[in-house]
Amino acid sequence: MTDSAATDNILSFAIPAKNCRGRVVRLGPALDDILAAHAYPPVIRHLLAEAVCLTAMMGALLKDEGSQLTLQAQTEAGIINLLACDYKEGALRGYVDFDRERLAAQPVEPSLMPLFGKGYLAITFDLPEPRGRNQGIVPLEGGSLAEAVQAYFFQSEQIPTLIRVAIDESQGRISAGGLLVQHLPEGEEGRERLHVQLDHPEWEHVEVMGSSITASELTDTALPLEEILWRLFSESDEVRLLSGKSCIKGCRCNEDHIRDVIARFPKEDKNDMVDDEGNIAIDCAFCSKTFVITGASLNN
């Protein structure tokens, strides 16, 4: 891997002898572009960086063209009202809506409970027909979003999964790294979920080795992703590199898309959207841009 691919890249791999597959990711400029859309305070910035990293790793599990992965956290009486991220063919975006006054009253690093209250995490896989949409929901529990996602795979998918995420801003620029490893008996697709052995000895070995990854290894932009996998697993097993994919900030809002959305509304609703100047203003929370469409330009 060249230096230029050391960030904003996802590497897929398999450990055939242990019936495991995985994804390792490191994000830099693309993540910074996502975070720069809003003036997030440090706690929210760190949380969103973790969520985007998790979204990238889970999104990279998708194989079919046009598939999309969405991670959404909604809360009940929490500081955060909504956290949403999605991944589609290497394009990432994310946004957090939160109460600034309540956050300011909290300790410097509040835990998940005050941030989300009685919240839940919804992970949605939008796949081409005939499979369509598949969604799993788990409580937002544990010490981090990564732990909540790990619980999702255990509870909803019945797939033994190890997830590690690290965020670093110590050098004046942000770097996020993540490792996701799963045990899938009988190949990349696995067998029927009801027959997966969550305590399989093959998985126990991989879980121990994967857990030895350090935060500095995940976020070190000078360390190639292949090197991470070699350090963790190659001593006893073959590590097969499957594919690499670059990541970009990918907000899909543009004028044509917005026109298409507005066109689906009845004429009366479109007339109600027009302001006193004859325009329709649409705000995109993901990219923090406002798109202005003239009412006269719309086909009624």
C-alpha cells in the first residue's frame, strides 16, 4: 500500500483457516470534511468520528452495487437527539443533532447514558431487490458505540464479531482507525445463523489476537493497513487480502436531487413550501448547505 492509500481506505481480508473475514479502515481527510460541516464540540466530534468509522467498516461488508448501510442512533431524554451516518459505494456522510446547553452542563467526557439517555441503535442494510431492506435494533448500552455495534452482531445477526475503533487528534489533524473481524463458518457467507457456534475454538484464537491491536496502530497514518493485519494474524495463519476501497465524503444532496424530491409532492404542498420571495429553501444537515429552488421553475 502506498502512502497515499494510508488514509481514507478500507481493506477487506479473510483468514481461511479460521473461517474469519474482516475489514480494517483508516480515515483522515474524508472524515475531517464530514466533521467540518458543523462546529461540533470535542465530545460530539469524537463521537461522530467513531460512528463514521463504524459505518465505513460495516458498509464495506456490502457486496452488491447500489447497496447502502445506515447507522442511526435515536434517544429518549438524551443530550443527543439524533445521530445518523451512512455508507454507499465508498461515500460516507454523518450528522449529529444535540442540545448544546445540556452538553455544556455535563462533565468533559460524558458517558453514553447522559448522551443518549434510553436510546437505541438501528443498523439498516438496503440491498437490491429481491432482498430489499433489513434492519436490526439494539439498546445503546456499553461504554462506546463500538460496543453497541458489536452487541448488534451478537444479538441480531448471531455472528461472533470483534470491533475496535480509535480516534486521534493529537497531531493537529484527525485520524480514525477501526478493525472488524467476524467468524463465519463455511466461508465468506457463513452457514445458517442458528447453527453458528459463538464459542468456537477457531474464533477464540482470532478474538484474542485481534484484541491485541492498539489505538496507536489503528490511527498511525504511517503504518500501512496490511502491516496491521500481518502483525496480528500472520504468525500462525494465512491472511488473504481480498480488496481495497477508498472512501470520500459523499453527501448526495444537489439541486437535481432536491428538485426530484419536491416533484413528488402534490401541487398544494409545493405551493405551501414557497416563501414570500417565491423560493423553496432546503437545508441539508449532512453538508450544512442550503439549496434554493425557485417555485416558478418547478413543474406544477
